[in-house]
Amino acid sequence: MMKGLMSLAFASLGLFAQAQQKLPFRNASLPMEQRVEDLVARMTLEEKVGQMMYNSPAIPRLQITAYNWWNEGLHGVARSGVATVFPQAIGLAASFDSALAFRVADVISDEARAMYNAAVAQNHYMKYGGLTFWTPNINIFRDPRWGRGQETYGEDPILTSKMGVAFVKGLQGNDPRYLKVAACAKHYAVHSGPERLRHEFNAVASPKDLRETYLPAFKALVDAGVEAVMCAYNATNGEPCCGNTFLLQDVLRKEWNFKGHVVSDCWAIADFYSGHKVVKNSAEASALAVKRGVNINCGDEFPALIEAVKQKLITEQEIDSALIVALKTRFRLGMFDDAADNHFNKLGTNIINSAAHRALAREAAVKSIVLLKNNGALPLKNNLSKYFVTGPGAANIDVLLGNYYGISSSMVTVLEGLAAQVAPGSQLQYRPGCMLVQPNTNTADWASNEAHASDATIMVMGISGLLEGEEGESIASPTFGDRLDYNIPATQIDYLKKLKKDNQHPVIAVITGGSPMNLAEVHAIADAVLMVWYPGEEGGNAVADIIFGKTSPSGKLPVTFPKSLDQLPPYENYDMQGRTYRFMKAEPMYPFGFGLSYTTFSYKDIKLSWTYHGKKAFLSASATVTNTGTKKSDEIVQLYVSHESKPDNAPLLSLKDCKRITLEPGASQKVSFSMPSEMYYIINDAGEAVAPPGKARIIIGGSQPGARSKELGSPATVEAELTIHP
């Protein structure tokens, strides 16, 4: 039936295209610029303004259908029906695997096209149904209190850039003529909380911090051809981001030569007068936004552009220029071409949440899981006499999802995943044992007795989207989705203590969540600790794969876990000093880049040399990695640089590259990196990249170097010195 509907729709579109052949904007053989200009010239001012709205209305006289620009695809097509649900972005970042990020995004965009084709066949043009995806979120997760940090790729600009670029390429495809979908780099820029103040907050960032931390990932995505950029709610250095001359004009358009469109965050233009108070009304706000570089309005402010033209706050020609930029995206998506010319229109709904896509979701979840502690309890055998699964997250769908999620008919909870792998003849018992947040009303305790009678207990604990997320989504959060309380709810810690007290059998803590949290007591109590993030629809199977040893854990932390919030500067302070592994001098609970395995690795024979391509110098660095244990495993090889002579406010050390490899027991592999010399420069106070004097340490290893990594059991790193400027 669906195939028939799609065939009918494509036939109708073909007849429609033939009827419009005389109109140049329908002629696919003409240059895009000519086609777009022709279309805009045929519109009235009211129609032009309507097409700059996220919910663009139809123009029947030109036979243009309605189009809603708002769609989401953070870790799967979101809010649009059934789709494969992959691990949340922060979990994907823990894989340190950009090739995996590309594959995940490629699947997401395939499913997006299939869903769009099915919707068009039924003449549906709804929000969350289009091809313009407002993802990825490449803000830097600078502070664990930010509830939306889960949407990011962590705290490091290089890792964020690598993952973000791969994700954009997977979404947009490599067709020379058409975009598969349009990706969007958000939120530009210097945006990472507080959620409660985002509509009025002014983030102050120095030129150094801008160029060293907050802008590199955005530049990387622009260089990679991202189609759109979303400007943020907050102000940066005194100007609202959606009206910021420096960000939108000086940097984005002039310096980086960005050719795509800019979309406002939703109702951010209204913040010009209601929050930031830089203008008086919608007409002034809309005119300012367009003149500074915004092309599409998510909100309801741009209709005031008609009044703004009357008041001579903006000209119709300026509106034309802004609209032309936006419409090019729809042309690149093939929306004004014959449907038969675009092979993406042939993608059918049979691929959505297919077996292959679910297998990829499981692979991604497995690679995202980080083993934080293991006293020998893991892996468990799957044929022990009795297992006890407990905790508020064990049978909970919410802890699989995070935020900005789709829906799947194949959601596998941790309880279900474990049950599927326990051998016949073994017993498995389940009780939730405690609530997510509040203490149990009924104080009778059957659950902890069950743990003492079991050969192994798995407690699924932590937090969920009820406690962290966006401003209005986290309904159990008293702080608008931010996590100003760093602790896991006390009721869960108390229950974990009961499970382990006088219990000689292993207790495994499986932690869900999208941000760092205080795991000091969990680490002290449990025999093993797994950070599983929000692992997606196959999360339960992935956790079971790790717990029962089908796969060795290989994820690494993409964000530092401080011991307490007392180790950090105030949340509202955007200065990077004291934040993230690059600037934090205090010893963390778990360092960035840390993660254990079921095997062991050694590093040796580091070699450094310079090579030249023309006048450009590249550093070649290599080391030999050996699996010295007994299990096949992946390892994430990380390269860091630390300068010998550097200013006090320079990074202590910085990740420059990483590679995921797979080694059989006893096997060795030489892992090589090659990067231009400027990657090793530092950023001075003026925001300029300069080669520092003296030598630099080049460190290659399976974790961030340092005493805490060694104390927790990370493999030793190898290092060598060289002069950065050859």
C-alpha cells in the first residue's frame, strides 16, 4: 500500500513539474543561483517573510507546498515516530570513534529520508517531518552542572570536532548534487548553561577562550560543509548571539566564508526585547536579526518584518538576500526538482529500525560503555546459580533514551538484556528495590536479602532525563534541568550500601546518565562500576554483552568527573581556567580519557619525526601497542601534547588525536599519527595561534597521563620531547 502511495505521489509530482517547466526555478538545468533568484522574484513581501519562518506556509499560486524546517536527529530521528534509537551523543563520544559516528549518522539520514518520503506520499508536512535537522550539538561540555551536556561530544574541542564532522558527513551524504538531509551546527556560540538564565544570560569569553575552546568545533564543521548554523539564546560578550556582529558576520561569514543558512534557536529573537532588552519590539528584533545574518526564524517574530519594512528598519532587498541563502538549502535537498531525479526519494520505510540498524545501535552502545572500576568481579559467567537485578533503572525505558529521542518498538531494558543472556538452569530475580529520587514509602526490605542470597547482584542506578536535560523537559528537576546537586540521589546510595553490607558476592553498579556525577561512594562500595550513559534501544543487550564478557569494554570518558563541584569555578563563569582536564589542576575522581578493559595493554617505542609537504610541516608520531592480556579487545590510543615553556593560562595538556584499534591477545600494532605543526601551537591572549619556545612533551597512551589514571589502573603512557617549530 505504501509503495503504491509513494508511486502515486511521485507521479503527481512529475506532472506538477511538467506543468511548471516554463518557470525557471523549476528548471533543474539552470544554475541554482538563477533558479533561487527567479523564485524569490515571484513572491510578494508577505510570501517572502513566510518562507523565512520555520513553519513556512504553502504558496498555492506557485504550487509550493508547506515546509517545516524543524527536525531533530541527535541520536536517531527524534519526535517523529518509530526510528532506531542510538546511544545519546555523550555516549557516542565515549567511543572516541569518528568512523562509528559517521555510520550512525548515515543510518539516521537514511531513515530520515524514508520517513520524509512516506510523509510526503500522504501529503503530511508537519514539524519534525522535514529534512533540515538541527543537529549536532557541538557546544563544549565545560561544566558538569549543565543539563544539556548529554547532547554534546564532551569537553574537548578536538574530540568534539572529530565526532561532529563525521556526524555531519554521515547526515548530509556525498551525493554531488543533492543533500541527503541538511545538518546544523548548534548552538553558536559559547552556550552551555545555566538553563534557567539562557534567555537573558551574557556569556563573557576572552579571545583566547573563544579561539582555543568555544569556536574550533564550529570552524571544523563549517570547513566540512555543514549546511546550517543555529545561533544561541544567550548573549556573548554583550550582544545576543542571533544578533552578534562578531560571531555572525566577522567570524562566520567573512573569516570562515560560511555559505549556508543561519537559523535562530526557538524564540531567541523574542529574547532581544524580553530578555536581553537590546530592542523594544518584534519589528526591531527581526530587522536586527536579519541584518546581522539570520535567515530562518524558529519562533513567531519574523512576520513583524513587514512592519519593519514600513518603518524603514530594513529593506525588502535585504530580506531577499537573506531568503535566497535559506532557499538554497531546499534546492540542494531537491524539493523543487522532479522527484524521480533524486535517488534519495527511493528510500522506503522497510529500512527503518531494520535488523542491520539495530545491530549498529548495539555496536555503538557496547563501544560507549566505560568500565570505571573492576576488582575482578567482571566479566561474570552466565551460568551462575542465581542473579539478582535491581535498581530504579533496571526495567526503565527513560534511562535508555536521554533527550531528543525517537521511539522504537524494540527497546531493550537492562533487565531484558541480562535475562536474554542468562543460561537456562540459572535463576534470575528482579525487584526495583528503591525509587529514582525519593525514599521508599514502604520501608519493608525484601530486596537486599535477595542480593545476599544471589551469586551476583547488578544494580542499575544513576539519573535519567527526569533529572537532567533542557529547560522545560526535566520534570523532576527543581533547577530547570541543570544539575546543581552533583550527587546521585541519596536513596540510591543508601540502597547500594544495604546490597553490599556483609555480602561476599559481587555487586555490580551500572550507572546511567548523561553527565559527570559524584561516584565516590559508588566506587568505594561496588565491586565493579560501569558508566553506560543513555545507551539507546539496544542498551540492555549492550550492557549484558559487557557484563557477561561477550565483548571487552573499551569506552573512554569524554568528560572529566571531578570529585566535587567545589573543585570547579562558579557555573556562570565562562573562563576556562580551572575547567576540564586541560585547565583543571585539582585531582579528579575520574580523568578525561579514562576507561578500563578486560585485558591489559602496553605502550613502547615512541618515535617522532617531521615531514614536509611543500612548505607545510607535519609531525609524524607513532608507538607500538601490545595486548598483554588474555582477551581480544579494542583500545583507544590517545595522543596528547604538553608544552615545557608555556604561559600560566595555557592548557596543562591537550588531546590532539585518537585512534581505535582492535588487538587479539599477544598481538601488537604500530599506531601512527600525522598532524600539521600548527596543531601543536598554543593560543595567546589575543586569540592568535603561536609556536611556543622550548620543547613539548608528546604523550601516547590509553588514557590521559597522570597519577590519577595510573592509580585507577590505566596502562602506562610513553612520551618523548621535540621542538614544536621545526
